[in-house]
Amino acid sequence: MSQASALPPALEMTMVSKSFDGFRALSEASFAAHAGEVHALLGENGAGKSTLMNVAIGLYRPDSGVVRVRGEAVVIDGPLAAKRLDIGMVHQHYKLVKAFTALENILLACGGPSYGRGLREVEAAVRRHCAALGFTVPLDRPVGMLSVAEQQRVEILKVLVEGARILILDEPTAVLTDREAEQMLLTMRRLADEGRTVILVTHKLGEVKRYADRVTVMRGGRTVASADPDSLSLSELTTLVVGAPVERERAPSPAIGKTMLRIAGLSGARADGLTVLSDATLIVRAGEIYGIAGVGGNGQTELAEILMGVRAPLSGSIELEGVGDLCAGDAGLRRELGLAAIPADRSAYGLAGGLSVAENYAVGGVLAGRFGSWFRLDRKAMNRATEAAVSAFDIHGVRSPRQKVSLLSGGNAQKLVVAREFARPPRAVLAHSPSRGLDVRAAGAVHQRLRAARDAGAAILLISEDLDEVLLLSDRVGVMSRGKIVAEFDAPADRNAVGAAMVHHA
Amino acid sequence: MPETAPAAMILTSRTDTKPAPKPDPAAPGRRTRRLSVEIRQHAPGWLQAAALAGGLVVGLICAAALLVAAGVSLSDLAQEFVVSILTSPESLAAVLTQAAPLSIIGLAAAIAFRVRFWNVGIEGQMIGGAIAATAVALADLGPEPLRLVLMGLAAALGGALWMLGPTLLRLRLGLNEIISTLLLNYVAFNGLLHLLYGPWRDPESNFPNSALFSSPERLADLGWQNLTYALPLAVVLMLAGWWLINLSRFGFLMRVAEANPRLGRAQGLPMTGVVLAATLLSGALAGVAGFAICAGVEHRLTQSFAAGYGFSGILIAFLARNNPLAVLVVAFAVGMLFVAGQSLQVFYQIPSSAVQLVQALIVLCVAASDFFIRHRLRWID
């Protein structure tokens, strides 16, 4: 990076502003990344990171501000213009045609003289890049059949084959396991060392410390700092991101009681019929958080869906202390018996974006008659209860209970789910990746609620692919691999030991 | 999908898509005004109403232009569409007579659409209902004072039965209901022809209609013009529909089924039951509309009593945003169009397809007005 200071920045954005429908997503943000560096763009959800990068890639045009590429002022009015300037982006939600093979996807992005010749040329280029980076990607299978990590490699290859010198990756590690993420980030390091510019959009502080040469921090649409991450401590970085330090202390359970939830010999199949949960057995005691760690796809999703009551088990039982086997009852009965569930996929099982905040809140109690009779729905009661929950759970951005939920940010939407699920004190809680995609502050608030429920005597089953989250919250940690619990650790669990159990059985 | 990131499309008033020419965009003297299209997060009620009204006005202008081009003068149009309907009791009665079954059909479509079930088989269900009602009438089932009630119930049952197949196929096997309900229209129509050319052929005239209903089998006159009890029946059904959708718990469950059935299932709400009940209700209402036409207007089962109604029902539900009270208003407007269309045919030799064209134009314009509710246009310097 010694030459970096002599050359103009590879990508420089000065005083960029952008508004959507009156909402100021970017206000006078400035950003500069040099060739040869891994530059992290750090910030909470909604801080404007993705918007800024979408300006760089030409998806948005700024209301004001200047973009310079290698020192020249440019107007990037679309992804094609960005491509001509050698800027490529790997979006958070991959832009792949699932029925196409990797090669066809890359060909689609790059174009070629003809299908056959183009495919051969692309294949040669792809193999060159794969060899240089040590990538293994099945090139001739539909990408829909590839794992998430493999799909991401296809996206990276696509950008590289296009000849990008400036690579933007939006939240690249959000869906990867620790090991996959490390591999991917090391690859990025190598690409930067070859003279490319790698911009890493992330909200994970650890990644920034470990892999970035430089970090730009965004908060509320502004760029608030740009520095060498080594010169900042983790807590200084956190302060820059959230404005105030956040508590990350472990808080062990004050009192663990007797067994509350007993899952015995539970097996279940995935939607395509493959048995991915096989003979899972565990107990969760009252006043305890039992954290399930594991590499994604080892049966965690099916365990959560069976527990919620949206998927039928093949065999086994889920016994809740005092009421018997939950599998005998449907989702509604389980909830009446004191089970609360925070699903991983908020847009599928958690909320309905098109409905109002009050309707999303009331959906949990309407059948039990808490909001009027079958003849007359009591909207006033719904609104009152919602307003109380909004203030009790510190949900921001709710101007009225009639406002649509899709207008809430991820963190506030998740708080609404928690508020609904905890509307009555639960006896057992399923929390599946409860802080996925949330910023530090919102994650802290959700964690606080889980601890409070535990301290009130609930049994909490936490399933998360974020090892940090599991270690931080759990009173006991179980490692799930190939559909069963293969190891258990008492808190405080050793990170390396848990990690080893996750990987060795996989 | 709660994808909240506002996407923006850019309509550029310049045409350069090449990489930026050298000059600094910030330099003076190079102002480029562009029209930017942005997704609107929230549209206030007055704006929605204004956009809708704007679409309606543009549609009416297009329709008027079309009819003027076909040789009807503007003053004649105003006479046929507005003056005669508002001043002549006969015309008003004719419009209201049309509006009654139209609104019931609109409600049938609206209730199915409210649970994301695209019922395009309304005509088939109308025929199913009318056949069931006619069967009761021809067989002289039940005591005479209850005959009409029995016919109405039979019609509801017939319509619901005609819906049962598509809804079960969709809920159990995921079969697309647009295909199944559409195709069952043809089955129903040919079944109707079979009955009218066969066992139910009118023995007196030997025409392919059923025999005339006797007076206890006809909807009674209201005593003003030729209006029958079909109209109060429609009004009562609209009020009931409004209660069901807006006030009842079932309406809440329908909204969840429309917005995100998976959320409902995870919360233990009976989503399958809600869709089943709503679709059967939709079929039953279509059946009742068939009954209202047969027993209220035609006084017999005819071949073509349902022709064109299915499309109009979808149109009415769409224009009324699936709101039962608005359905009543829109059904009145479509009834006006029907009646005025008839006199255009008779007095101006305008083909009946022109009336359908006018309907389609208005629907297209109103549908397009939705763009301004969802998006915001803004000039950027």
C-alpha cells in the first residue's frame, strides 16, 4: 500500500447525498478507497452503506455530489457504465439465475460472441481465476443446487471475469459459516494484494479488525470516520458505529430450575424429503438458555419449524413440563400452552409486511378472543395493546399502530415480533437466529429480552449460526451436526472447543 | 415482501449512456434536469382518491373520444349517459336492475380476491346456482311461501359446489385456480345447454329455455317501476360483506391469509379453513347472483343470462378495491354503462363490442393510476 498514497484513489465519492421520498438516506457522505487495499464500510443497518455502494455501482444516481474513479469525475448511470469503469458488485441477495449453471450465469453477465464460443471463453477465464484463487465451484450444475457459499463464489467469479478492478461486496459473510467466511475474506485479501480494490460492506466489527486495511464508518447516512482499524480498539469502533458503547458482558442465569422442555428422539425431513433432523435429544431447564451452535443446514431449521408447529416430525416427542407432548397439538394450541417462537425468517413466519403494526401484534391473540369476539373485532383494544407494547419494547419508527410493518427497520420489526411473542409470559421460548441482520444496538435489545424471559423462569432454546451470539447468551451450549446434538458444553464454553465440535462432526 | 430498500428507476432526459464525458458534473453551465421515478413509502388517502379520480377522468375522456370517433356527438353522449339516466325514471330503474346482480357478482369476486384466490369462474358458478334454483322451481319443492327462499339457498349451494372442486384442488394439490375455475365455465355452460335443449326445454314454446317461473318463484316487485327485491337483497348482501371484511374476526383472518398465510400458520390460525370458507362464499354469492337474474329479470333459465357477467364482476371488484360498499357504487356505474350501451346500440348502431371496449379503457386507465399511488415523480437538477 505504499504506492497508494501517490496515486489518486481508485474510487472516491465526495459529498454524496441521496433522498428517497423525503427520507435522506445519504447526506454528504464521502468515501475514498485505494488500489491494493481491503476497505471496510462499517455501520448499523440503515446507516446508508448499501445506498452509498449502490451509487457507486450506478443503481442509484445521487442527488448531489461527485464520484471519481481513478481520479476522473464520472457519471455512473447504470451497472453497464460501472462495468465499463471496472467496478463490480456482489450483492447481499445474489443476482443469479437459479436454473442456469455457473458458467451460463457468468456468460449472461459478460456477454460473448455466441453461446458456444462465449461459454468456452468464459470457462477458460473461470478456470484461470479458480486456479489462482484456489476456488472449487461446480461449473456445470444449476446454481440453484449449489450451497450459499458456492453461489457467492460464482458471484465473485462473475465480477472477476468481467475484469473488475474495484470489487464491492455487500454483507458477504452474513450467510457464511465462520470457516467459509474466513476463506472468502482471505481470498479478498489476495485480490487486494494483486492491486485490486476490495470494498467490504459489513456490520461485523471482528471482520473489520482482522481483514481490513482501512475502515470508513457510517452512521445515519453520514460518513463519520475513516481510519486504520489497527489504530482503534473494538470498543472505540463500536462507539463510532452506534454512537455509544454497548454492553457485551455475559450474564449467567441467576437460578436454573428443573426440566421444562424435553426434546426426545426427534426426527424430521426437509421439504424435499431428505431426513436432516435425526434423533435429536436435548433438555432445556427452567431459567436456562440452551444455545444450539452448528454449521447451517445441519437440521436447525427443521428443528425450529417442528417446534413452531409448521412442520410435522417423522418421530420423537417434544414434552413441555406439565402439559405433555406438544406434537399432539397445532401451532395455536402450543402457543396457548406457553410456547413462544421467534422465527429466523421474519418475512416468512414472523410478520406480514402488508399488514399494520397493530394487526401484526394482534395476530397472536385474536383467536383466543383477546381482541373482540368473532362478531366484532375490537380495534381500539388492538391499538391500545399495540401502543403499550411499542413503548414497553422500545420499538422506534411507529407513528401510528395503523402504519404498515414493512416501513419498520429490521431491528424494530424484530422487536415487534418479540413484543408479540412475549405478550404473555412464555414458559418456553424458541429463538432462531434472533439477531440475524440486526445492528449491534437492536441485537443487544433482543438479547436483553431473552435474558429477562429466562430470569423470569422460562426455558429458552436458542438456535443460531452466529457462534458469538450462542457463546454470549447461553447457559449451556449444544452443538448440532447431521441432525443431532453431538456435544454439550457448560457455560462459559470454550470457543475453540465448540468450533471444533461443529466442524469435526460435519 | 418487506424489501424496504427503495429502488429507483431513472428516466433520463438526456440520452448519453456512454461512460461519462470528461466535464465535471459539478461544473456550472451543464445543468441536466432528469425525471426520477421513486417508490413511494406511503400514500395519504386524499392522494389515493385523487389518483383514482384522475384515472377515471382520463378513462372517460378516452372512451368519449372513441365514441365520438364512432359517430356519436358529444351532446348525444351526455344525453344518453347522464341526462336520461338522471331524469328518466325508466332509465334509472333499468340501471338499478342491472346494478343489483352486478354488485353481488362484484362482491363474489372481491371476497375471493381478498384471500388471493383468483376466481375467474364466476359465470360457471352463476350457472351452477341458477340451475340449482331452477331445479327447485321446476320440481315445485317446498311450500309456495318458502319457494323463493329455497331457490336462493339452492343457488348458493350450487355456486359453492361449483367452486368446491377448484378450491380443493388448489388447497390440496396446489393446482392453479385460474385454470380450473376458467375451464369449469365451459363445463357449466355446456351443461346448461344440455339441460335447455334436453329435459328442461320449454314445453309450450319449444324454445331452448326453461318454462316460465310461476309467480311464487319470481322475486316480487318493489312497487316502483319494474324494480324487484333483487335490489334490497344486493344492498343487504353488501352490508353483510362490509361487516364480514371490516368488522368480523373472519375478516381479520382473511387479511392475514392475504398478506402472509405462513405467519398465520405459525400462529396457529386456520389459514386453510379461511381460504376454503372465503372461496366457497364467493361461489355461493355468484350462485345467488345467477338466481337474482333468473328469478328477478328473466323469470326463467335462459342460455345467455350469465354472459359477460364474470368479466364485469372482476372489473367491479378491482375498481372498488375489493371494498363491498364501493362495489355498490361501481356496480351502479357499470350498470349505467350497460344501459347507455344498449341505447347506443339501438339508436346509433354502435356495436356491443364498443361497450366492452369502453369498459376496458376505463379499467386500464384506473389500473394505470395505481402507478402514481406507488411511485413519486420528481425533477432532479
